[in-house]
Amino acid sequence: MPLSKEMRAYLASRYDCDPHKEILFDGDAVSVIAMLSDGNEPEQLFAGYLADIERDMHRDLGTELPNELGAT
């Protein structure tokens, strides 16, 4: 499953980062890497899997979780 525009926008908003440069996607793993204002090195702000992001996004936005992602 590719990283959707909605997921990129959600992560960019949540971690205050560039959705095209600072969100890395590999298979079903996602990392948010950003330069913090007080540092010279990039820091990993988030690492997780698509299903976890999907659940968090639906929870935070108050929308229904699709059944294939664990809705009951």
C-alpha cells in the first residue's frame, strides 16, 4: 500500500515537517526525519508502520477505521 496524500498531510501536520522531503517510506515502514531548529543533524521524530499511522489518523480525525485495518 503506498503512502497516501492524506497520510503525508497528517504526518506533516502532526510533526510540523515537509511532507515531500522529511517523510520517508519503505514498504510498509514510515519514518519522519526533520532538522530541528537547535541542531545541525536531522533527528528521527517518528518511526512506524502504515497500519499504525492509519489507526492514529482515524482516531485523531474522528473518522471510521476500515475493517481491514482492525475495526470492530
